[in-house]
Amino acid sequence: MSTIKDLVARAHAAQEQIEFWSQEQVDEMVAAVGWHALQAAEACAQLAYEETGMGVYKDKLIKHQKKTLGALRDLYGVKTVGLVEDDREKGLLKYMKPAGVLGALTPVTNASATLPCIALNALKTRNAVIFAPHPKAKKTCALNCEAIRKGLKQVGAPEDLVLWIDEPSIALTQELMSEVDLVVATGGTSMVKAAYSSGTPAYGVGAGNSVCIVDETADLDAAAKKIFLSKTFDFATSCSTENSVVIHQSVFDELVEKLKSHGGYLVNEEERAKLHKGMWPDGVHLNKDIVAQSAQVIAGVAGLDVPDTTTFFMVIGKEVGPGDLFSREKLSVVVTLWKYEEFVEAIDYVNDITDYNGKGHSCGLHTTHEVHIRELGEKAKVSRIMINQPQCYGNSGNYDNGMPFTLTLGCGTWGGNITTENIYWKHFVNVTWVSEPIPPVVPDEEVLFGAHWAKYGKE
């Protein structure tokens, strides 16, 4: 097994070989890697399912394929080499340059799709990347990287542009973070905190706990179907899946019935208590045996007798905070329902729930009311809001929206992150600004202070 210093040295040597490649060479490399990543999608998704024991094979396959193709779509035609901006008016030239060697920490919940998505963005910007997988997903990481390296080899690029820790551990991951030029941490809160304390510049993600509002103007059939699709996709491995749905009181009962038609099971008070005990046996920590499992598995753990057609559970929320753990992120096919009267209450639910768990991450809104969209956009303390979309599809980029394809979602200062953006190629570069002299642009005090002087005078 190579040491971390060996891996980083190899990655640096490979990165230096392509540092001054032309845009044409870079684009050829990205296309080759993308094609080989797609060719390996079925094998990688199957291995991820078998190795982690989480989620659904066909959903992992869809995710791997979509994130690979989506990243390629976003990267196609983008200039990332040399002079990328020439602003004559300001006398500014901007040259784009690689960050160097990236250390990418990847999660067990998205063990397959995360890798090609990060690798393509890293390679487009002439970086090398070393992956540090979750120990329970190390084989999936290796298979992904081997496929990507085939693409590199095909076009004569250094294969060591993509490397990985084959026997990952906390100690090795920490060492990697201290040795690379930039850290990209996709995973749990403790991992992200470790990345930020590594001494290396880092992009991390905040905890998810997406909240979805359904107002009185929504298309309830469409809303119910989209919530169902998002809640059950890959058995809720995504941090973007709806954990709470906040519903206007006038459509609450009707929406619940429509959710039931998609296999939703509304637990009664006794069943709620059993489900709570099954999900948090010690009253604090989420039971790993229910994470990303089917409704039938969860029912077995909790001791519930539910129809075989059950696809997800619905729980009536009681209070936001530690007094009701169902208001937390659940990483399972369990959604908590809340009722509101005025739209301001719905916004308060979004902010209160995410403030308790999931600061800055995301929310959604099903509506035909433009004023509600604008009001939520103005007042919700989240980094992304999906309108009339399945949350877990839309947050990280989908074919029918303009969000950058990624599986690394910044949550801003709310979530302890440096950015609110989806992390993609633009975050993996350095930009050199070249400034040339221009005719002076002298500030006009009358323009700057005229309104102030007119109101308060010059005293």
C-alpha cells in the first residue's frame, strides 16, 4: 500500500505534466474519462449496492449515469485554460490555473456517483485528485477510479491524475487532507469539520434536512408524485430528500390521501412511538440499521405491521427541536408532516426546522403563486430552493433545471461552509488578475453623496 506522501507525490508529478495542456487536450481527456465512467456505471452501481448494503441498485445506476452525463453537459464548451476573460474597459485580463492536487472525501451514501462527478470537474481544470472513500465503499471507489484511469490512458494523459486510498482510515484521510492543495469533503458533519480543521483550504457541505412546502394553490397530484419520487429514490440516501413537508391546512387531508396512493403509510400514535424507538433506540442516535433501507425493513426493525405496498412512512410532527426527533434529518423513507395556516408560518417552519438540523441546506415549494416564490426566496435561510420539483433530483442538478451537476452542496455560513453554491469546476481553480492602466475613473462626490446632502445637508 502506498503511503499518503507517495500518493501525493505521484499526483503532483502527473498534474505538472498537464498544467499547460491546451484546451483541446483537456477536453479530449474529459470526454474519454466521461465515456469510460459511463461504461462502468452498471458495475459500479451494483458494487455500491452490494458493498454498502444501502439503497436501490437501479437508482444508484440512474444517479451514476445522470451525474456523469450532467457534469459533461455542464463542462462542454467551457473555457478553463489560459486567458478566460478580457475586460478592456477595466483593463483586466484573467488567466485560469489549476489548484493542484485535490483530496476528495466521498460518502458511503453516494459511493459511486460522487467519484466521476468530482473527477470530471477536477480534470477539466487540469487538477489531479486523490479519493478518500468511506471504508465501507472502498471497492466501489477502486472500481470507479480504475475505469477513469482507462480513459486517461486512452488519450495519453497521466493515469496518476486519479488516485485513491485503497485501505482508508480516519488517520490516513486526515493525513491526506494535510498534504493536498485543496480538500473537497462530501459526507457527514464530523468529516467536514475535520476538513476545515486540516489546515488546507477546503470545500465542505452542511447537514441536509430539506423541508418542502405545499401551498393551497399547488397541483396536488403532481406534488404528491414528486415528493414520493424524491423520498423513495435510492431509499433516501440523498441529503436532499424531503424530511419534512409543510402543508396548508386547506389541502392537508387531500394531499395525505394522494401520498397514500403512492404507498405512503400514515402511522398512528402507537405506531409513531414504535417507529421512534426503532429509529432512535437510545433516544439520541439514528439507528444505522434503518438508514437507506426499504419501508419493509424499517417496519421489521420497529415492529410495525404494514401493507406490502408501503413505500414510505408519514409521521405527524409535534414540535421542532430535540423534543421531536422526527424534525431531524432521517436518511430513511420517513417524512414528517406539518400543517400551517398563513404562508409566513410555513417560512417559519423552514427556518426553525433547518436551524435545528440542516442549516443553510435547502427547501422546496409546490405552488402556482409567484408571490409565495418570491417571499420564500427572500426569507428562507437556505442555499437552494426547488420550485415544483422533486428535491433530491433538483438540488444537485437535473436535466430540467439550471443547477450545476454535483453531489457536493455548499450551505453557506449558515451551515459552516464557505459558499452556498453547488461545488463544481469553478471552485477548483486559481485565477490570476492582470491589471493594465486605464483612463482615471474619479469618484463624483455629487453622485455619491447628493441624496444624503439633500436630506441632511453637508454638516
